[in-house]
Amino acid sequence: MYVTIKDFLQEWNREALLTEKVLKDLTDESLKQKVYPEGRTLGRIAWHLTTTIPDYLAEFGLNIEEVENKENVPTSASDIYRIFKTISAVAAKTIEVQWTDDDLKKVQIAFGREESNAQILMGLIKHNIHHRGQITVLMRQAGIKPFGVYGPPKEDWVHLGVENPPL
């Protein structure tokens, strides 16, 4: 749990950088990859991850500009990457400027239950991690080797001297 804004920002910035590394490898064609025939596309999930950051923060009282036309998923992977990078930096600055360490202890209703602002911020990070995981699976389905977020992808184990990586 975050006790200080600095604690949160360290984790936020670390996780945002990992997400940027994943998004940077997307291609315009890969954005069309679907979970299943009538499901969301990789582009829709990446755009959702990006646009919900300001929505989420605004919902809990922070003054942040929300994304216009968020229903229109960009067809350019580099646009999604660039916009995510900008939004995650603006989100960090917004939290740093608008909330104090004491604000982390304040309780609000979040998704039908009482949560501290620290828990709410943790939920935002978990939301991003959840969708980043979906994106890496869809990247595989689209023929793209994903960035090794918390460890190497299967192709990189051999560089570590492991010929048969663990499953």
C-alpha cells in the first residue's frame, strides 16, 4: 500500500515505462488482432488502457483533462504509444500536484465499496497491468514477440543459457 505520493509515483512510473515498452512494439496491423471473432481488438484494449487513466482519476476527484473522441480507436499503433506516454506523464504530475500524502488516507466509494485513495491508485495500476497482459497475449497471436515485462519472453531464455525454458 502506498504511504506517500512518492511511493506511488515510483511504482506508477516504473509500470508506465514497462507498458510503453510493450506498446512500442505494436504494429498498425496488430491492432486488428481480436481476442475472439466478436471480441475486442488489441487496438481497442490498448486504447481503453490509455483513455481510462484520466477517466479513472477524474472519477475520484482529480482535475485532469479526459480524452476526446475516446470511442474512436486510432489505427496507428505509434499514436496509441505516443498518447499513452503523454497521458501517463500527465497523470503522474496531476497526482503529484493535486494530492498530498494525507490524501492517500482519505476514503471514497470506489466501484461500490469504500477504499482509500491509496487503494484507488493501486487499482489503477492493477487495471493497467491487467490490460497490458491481455495485450502481450494478443501480440503473440498477431505474430509479435512481446517485450519481457517481468521476465524474458520464451525467445530470450537461450541468451540466459537456458535451452528449455520453464513453462
